[in-house]
Amino acid sequence: MNNEENQQQTTDVQSQEGQQEQQNQDTGSKVTFTDEQQAAINDLVAEKLAKERAKAEAKAQEAAQKAEQEKEDAIKKAEQRAKMSAEERAEAERKDREQAIEQERQELARQKQEFKTKSMLLDKGITSDMLPLLMGANDDETSQRMDLLNKYVAKKVQEATEKLMRGKQTPTGGNGGNGVSLNDNPWSAQAFNLTKQQEIFNQDPEKARQMIAQAQPKQGFYVGKIN
């Protein structure tokens, strides 16, 4: 075997090794599933797509029904107006304008009340997610709903509070061993904030319990998910 053949064989071997290495790299970068796993994934995806498709179809059907109803109402109104005298038609149009103005007034009032309710929630440290539940027709009704929520929460957390306090040393102030002053403790009266309570409880439940024991809150507060 001459030198030319040896060099050719060496080149072929190197080329084959390079291809094998590339195949190994490609294989290593892929995520593979068993047939059962892939079938389960496919079922989950199909179920999700089916739910989203059903929602979209229901929404489209509702919109189509609403449009059809509006069309029928418009035709019926036009037929009725055609049979009216000029004076009756003018009176009917006047009532339509008054109705449209009243609807706009109600919508503006709703938007105003929503804005005021969000401000009230912010002042009390409650997230805006509670808006649909707490917003009333006016400030008094909204305040009443907030009071009811506070009473409900206080009732639900009372047992959890007693259990939390039982057997724990009662701190009299300062940092209470958790590195947080009462001024920065969202369970304390001076810094009470439900949103921050939830954040701390979700991040570090044990720290949250220590801060509750330190603050000794007198009102309803967040203590994690209530079953």
C-alpha cells in the first residue's frame, strides 16, 4: 500500500469520526419521549386546543346572536316608526335620545365608581383583583362590602392566629428576631398592607409567621390559602 492510499484511508476515517461526533451532538441536543409520553403530551395539547376552540366558538356565536337581535330590533323599530305620524315619530326619537343619554350617564357613573373603589382598595392595601367583589353602587355600599370582607377574613383566620401564637415567645417590639422593624412589618398597625403580606407569605411562609407573631395584628390579615 503506497503513501497516497494511506493518506486517503486516514482522511476517510477522520471524516467518519467527524460525522459520528456531529450525530452524537445532534442526538444529545434533542429531547426525546417514549410513545406513551408523546401520546400523553398530544392528548394534553389536543384538550387545550379543544377548550380554546370551544370558547372562541361560543364567543362568536354570542356575538352573532347579538348582532342578529340588534338587526331584528332595528327592522321592527323602523316598521313601527313608518306607521307613526310625524308628531309620534318625533316623540319616539326624543325618547331614544333620552335613553342613550341615560345609558351614557350610567356608564360614566360606573367608571367613576370603579376608579374610586380602586383608590379605596389601594388605601387599604387590597389588590385590585377584589374589585368585582367589593365595588358597590356607591361609596357607602362599597365600604359595607369591605367591612363584610374584613369580618369574614377575621372569622376564618382566628383559629389559625391562635394556633400561630400558641407556644411562641411574644415579642414586645423592635425586630423580634426576624430582622424587620414594626414600621416595615405589613402585619403591624402602622404598616398594614395585605398585598405585601401575600408576597412575603408566598416567598417565605416561616418568615411571614414570625412577622405575624411580632406584629400581633388585631384585624383580619393574610395567612396563606384558606381551605
